[in-house]
Amino acid sequence: MLQKVSDYAQQLYKMHVPNSEIEETSRIFEVLPETASQLSDPTVPLENRLAIIDSIFPTEVRDILKVLCQNGLLSSWMDIADEYRRVSEEESTKLSVRLRYVTKPEEEQLKRIRTFVYNKYHTRNIEMRLEEDASLGGGFILEVGNDQYDWSTKGRRQQFLDEVMSKRLGGSSQDIVSILQSSVDDFDLKAEKKEIGFVSSVGDGIVVINGLDHAMYGEVVVFDNGVRGMVQNIERNRIGVILFGEEEGIVEGSRAVRTNKMAGIPVGDAFLGRVVDALGNPIDGEGEIVTRDYRPIEQPAPGIIDRKTVNVPLQTGILAIDSMFPIGRGQRELIIGDRQTGKTSIAMDTILNQKGKNCLCIYVAIGQKESTIAALVENLKKHDAMSYTCVLAATAADPAPIQYIAPYAATSLAEYFMYEGKDVLIVYDDLSKHAVAYRALSLLLGRAPGREAYPGDVFYLHSRLLERSCRLSDELGGGSITALPIIETQDGDVSAYIPTNVISITDGQIFLESNLFFEGQRPAVNVGLSVSRVGGAAQTKAMKKAAGSLRIDLAQYREMAVFTQFSSDLDESTKIQLTQGAILMELLKQPLGRPLSLGEQVVTLVLALHKEFLDVDKKEVKSLQNRVLQYFEEKEPDILRNIEISGMLADDLVEQIISVYHDFRKKEAEEQS
């Protein structure tokens, strides 16, 4: 009887009867027990019983039910259905095993391989295919489902080389893997399990892979041609991977291997003075960068307890910023404005001003022209700033995945220095292009578009990046990362999606206005819309005292300038106010590559806010400022040095500055006469 049940179940499986029809038949017998009794009753004519089967039961099972009815075995249907389920489940879990070899293994070896598979996967239900592959050099490769075990000569040679490289790189590479094509892998000299998937489609820097059932988000996978990619989409039956190299050589059916590691880049002091791409690969033609450490490109931001308040100033050397919108070490200050309004120039001047101030700099170029980056590097070399600067470039010619990871990779490099107790300035130029690259990736990966076609997590894209910038507590070394993200607006629209996102993430913004720029007010800082939310605590007392009423004076000047358009009859105090405002605006103009020291800024502000320049023609103010500062540098360097070292501005020092200025004007008048 048991043999018959098994035979009928096997027959159902071979007929490819859908499981749904088996279940429906069982349900009919449960709900209508009188039907089962009637079909099993030999007193009922066979023709009538067969007619009942045709009228009630699903089409696919009628033939087998009629056979059971004729043989008087219909009462065994429930046992047959149970056996069918067991057979179906067993067949569906049959392991597909592929053995590639150079020399065909003997029967004893095949037996040991089957035992190995049973011990690993706890099933003897396997389907083994044997294939000859002379390229292995010797030995064999066993593929079980999506897993691979490599006992080949070729594989062991590669594993040995990777093991040697892993030891040379030191212990920091245990949990991460470089996204460079030929760096450390997660394979040792054992035939360790490797999970393998197969490419189902490739295009536009995106690869869809089937078979990597256990892949993690952000994990690196390696393709047959050595190119690496990072998992960005995980769906039920497939994963989406972004490529860090060329698509050439990756076709439908190509293999992809899990590394079980997250993406990382090499880090170290050797990166200072170099120009690298987003993968940490040197592109300046000055040779290989030798380093021992790696850091993951995605890292959690330091927690609240690990942070320290921002109270140490970071001098930009730009009078308009240091006086009214001071930046502290560990702060995130957004530079925002239309194209061609001087955003990059402010960032570059800030980098130049860090010379000799114990602050390392990293400049991240995202989606920029190569010629622009080359000119920028040349400018840094000209001012001897490359010795403390690293330029990481993802150019406009690079694919979207490279532009997407660039700021994260640069921040990992900055974090290396920060955890060494150093202060770092990082410039993201610019995050608008970064968001566009991420939008392209998301749409290619099939994610749902939202506002302005950006994906729903575009806020998190930048928040998780910028939150990594901070000032660490003394217990963690007291290092800091100061971030200057740049955002490009369209026609001054700061209320667009990406600008409002980044404004809400950062600790303030410097808004550059096109109208001011074209009027010759450079840097074109809009004093009304710009703000620094935490930098005030980091401003030196000397600067705070010297800047005093600067913002109020400028606000009153702008307001008064509007009213004077409707009236030409002005009293004396209003004329003085307008003249003073115009002089202040003139003093805030600053040429490129000429950052001012703290002492020079304080001297300028003290003289300006004490209205010492009122008798000077507006066109002559900048020239006079330069001559005065040069006089202080040559004749009274102690005053400038005192301000730099102490950061204080006592009343007697204010009087001394004004006195020296009067002496200078007197001598200048005598020389001219």
C-alpha cells in the first residue's frame, strides 16, 4: 500500500500538477465528506462516480482520481497528497553541484566530495555536473549553488598573493576592503566558502546580480575581470551593484563574488601633497602612494559624548567672514550661491590661510572639469599649500558611482587625521553635483523618485556625511574636522530642495549674491542672509571687540541707501552714515589669494569703526588700507604679533593702533608735500 502511495505521488509530480490543485482537491474532500463516501461506494455505478469527478474536481487531477476510483484506492488520497508535498519539497531543495577539474577525479574522490557536501549542507539530494577546465592549472573547483570552494592551483596562487598583501597592510584591513581593483581580498589559503552570483544585466555603471542571497548593503563584490562594485539595492531575488570601474568585460552571465567586507580606501600621511581619485588612486603622475592603513568610506558619526563644543577659531583670512560670520574648528559652514559668484574662491583662500596654522586641508572636487581642477592644484602649489593639502577629484568624466562615493572617501581620509588628534579642513565642491549623481544612480537602480526626481533619502545622503564633521573630546585626542560644503543655486533660489536640506544640516551659511558680485563687491557676501550659528563662541575676543557694531552699521547703511533713492535732502548725520557704510563695504572687498592675518583684520576694523577713514575718498580706501597694513608690518610688528598671540584687544592697544595710524598719515602727508 505504501509503495502505491509513493508511486501515485511521484506520478503527480512528473505530470507537473500544480500544488494549488492538489490543495484544492484535499479541501473538497474535507468540506464534502459525503462526496468521498459516494466515490468510494462500490454500489454506485462507476459511470456516475466518474461523472462526479468531472463535475467537481480540478482538471489536472481528474485522471489520477479516476484511476484511484477504479482501483478502490480513493480513500488514500490524503496520504498521496502528503507524499506529493514531501516529494515536491525534496525536489525543490535538490542541490545543484558543479565540479570543474583538470584531471577527472576517481570514484573515491567523488565519494569524499559528496560527503563534504553532505556535512556542509545536510542533504544527499544533489545533482552533480562534471566539467573539464584546463585553465585551472591543477586541482578542482567545487560550486554548490551560489557557493564556491577553490582547490585549484590557480586559485591557491591568487590566495597566497592576497594573503601576503593582507599581512603587509597590517591589521586595519580586517573588516574593510579597498575599492581599488588590485588590493586586499578576503581569501586565505584554505578552501573557504565564497558566495557567487551571476550578472543578469549591466549598463550605465549599474550591475544587477542574481544569486548573492546573503549580500549586505554597502558590501564590496568582485567581478571576473577584477573590477569591484558596491551593493546599493537589495531585493527579494536580486541585488543592484554600482561599479567602481569600467563595464568592459562584464556581460550577462559573468560571475560576481562576495568579499564579506565593506568598501574602504587607503589612508595615511602620504596622501598630503597628492592628487587622488575617489578610490584613493594617485592621478598626479608622482608615483604610488605607500600606506598601511585602511578606513571604511561609510562610518557612523561620533556620538554626543564623543564631541566637544566648538570654541577654537578657524581663520579664513577673509575679513567679511572672520568678522561677521566666524567659523570654529569642528563647524559645518555652508557656502551657497549661484554659479560664478566666487564660492570656490572663498574655499581656496581659506585653504591658503591655513599655512602655518597646524590645520590640514582636503579639497573634494565633485563633477568638475579636469582643467578647472588642474588650475586649482597649480594655484595651491604656487602658494606652497600642497604640503598640507590633499586634493580628491571625481571629475565630470567619471561615472555617477565614483562621484557618489567621493565625499565619503575624502571624509574617511579626514577622519584618519582627526583621530590622530589633528585639525582638518574639508571642502566639498560641490554637493549639488553630488546630489545629481545620487539621483542618477537611484533612478537607474529603479528607486521611486520624489520631489525634483530625487529619491526619498536624499536628506540622509548629506546628513550622514556632514555629521561626521565635529570636534572630538580630549579623551579621543581632541582632533576636529571643519566642513565647508558648497551648494550651487539657480537664480538665487535658496528655497530649492537641496539648498534647504543642506542649510538645515549645517551650522550656518555664507550666501553669495550675483548682484553684489557684478557690482564688484568681492567676496559677494550677502550680510543679511548669511549667518554662523555656532562660530561666535569660537571668535577671538580681539575680533569680537574690533568687529563690534559692524553688522549693525552695514544693515543701517543698506536701509538708508534705499531711502536716499527717494530723497536728495539729507542731513549731516545721514551723509556721514552713508559715507561710513560705503567705506566699510569697500574695506570688505578682498582680492583673490590675499588672506589677511588676524592682526591685519583687527587693525583694519579698529580704524574703520572709529571712523578714521571718513576723510578718504572711497576709491582710495583699499589703497590706503594696504599702505597702512604694510606700515604696521614694517614699523609696528609687535602690535600685530600681540593680537595674534593673545587674541585680546585692550583699550590701550586700540589707542595705540589709532595713534600709529595718525603718525602714518602725518608722515605720508609730509612726504607728499
